Amino acid sequence: MAYRNLYCQTMKTTLDINDVLLAAAKSLAAQQRTTLTKLIEEGLQLRLRPASTKVSVSKPKIPVFKGQGGLVAGVNPCSNKDMLDAADDDA
């Protein structure tokens, strides 16, 4: 039995798309001087791309100070006023 490849030819279909999304897509297609069909095909190709080809974004490392010292004696770290006063004194 011979199988036909249905994906070699274009297929017409009907989609229910949110009106605001459709208007934005038409506008983008016009700005890029392409067709709405090509824009939708590109979006589908991007979403159907295998996960291994996606660019992984690593989380930035949070800098940690590993120095000596600490708070000045007499500064209450739970008091915003004390912390602000200590910061003003240091400047």
C-alpha cells in the first residue's frame, strides 16, 4: 500500500483567531512586507522546533560578598533608621 505525503502540498484551513491578535498579526505582516500565511507558518515552525535546538538562557549569578567585617557596633540591623544613619555616616 502506497502512502501519500499530505504535507508536500499546501492545505487550506479555517482558524478561529482572536480579533485583536489577528489585527496585530496583519499589521506585523504588512510592516515586514510578507503575507499573513507566511507569518503564521513561521510562528508554527518556531513552536514546533525540537526542544534541543532552543537557546538555553542561564540564570545570572547573584554576587556574594565574602569579605571580613560586618556592622558597626551599636547598629541595629532590624532598624531602618539605624541602617540609614549608619549609611549616612559612612559617606
